[in-house]
Amino acid sequence: MTWYAIRGTFLALLLLAGPAWAEPSASVLDGDTLKLNGVTYRLHGIDAPEKTQVCQRDGMDWLCGQEAAAHLRGLISRRRVTCEAQDRDRYGRVVAICRAGGEDLNRAMVRAGLAWAYTQYSRAYETAEL
């Protein structure tokens, strides 16, 4: 088999397999907000620090907002994200339960201690708090 035949076969196989990167990925706006397919989703039943928020831990400043956003980004980590709408908030965002690879991102953020159950709106994640 010639180099051109091998290359042609390889290219045909790649085209048949389809691009692995074609599925849209969610982008993280902060620890409880993401954007997927042009829609902004606010994670239902939780609250996380704002992206620029600084917290105190053991008397030291801690970039809790950045850490929460980074953790959510890691949870998504190239997995397929789906969101199930629950409501709309006053800013027009869709309030949703979002999953990455089937994992409930809302619950995972609370379990990690980087978000809190937002009991004013839901008690769904109370038991996930540490």
C-alpha cells in the first residue's frame, strides 16, 4: 500500500468517526453560573462566592470565588453538560440542575465546600453540606 493510500484511508476513518470536539462545552462564569449553547444557567438550590470575592480562612485572605469557579470548571472537564430548567431568576438566567457526565454539579459544589445550600429557594442540597 502506498503512502497516499494509507493517508487517504486514515483521513476517511477520521471523517467517519466524527470530530470528538464537536460537542459544545459549557463555560464557567463563576461557582454557580455557567453558559451552555448561548444560555446562561444559574445552578438551582446553591449559592457560591462571586468570581472576584475574597474570603477569610484562618485569618488569611483566600480567593474563594476563583477557587469555586476553578472547581466547577474541573467538574465539567470536557464532559457532556446538560441542564434541566427549574425556573428563571430576576436577571433572566435559567435556574437549573446541571450535570456533567451524569454527575449533579449543584450537589458536587456543595459537597466540595465551595457552595452552600441556598435554602431560601430550595432544600434539595442541605444534606450535601459538610
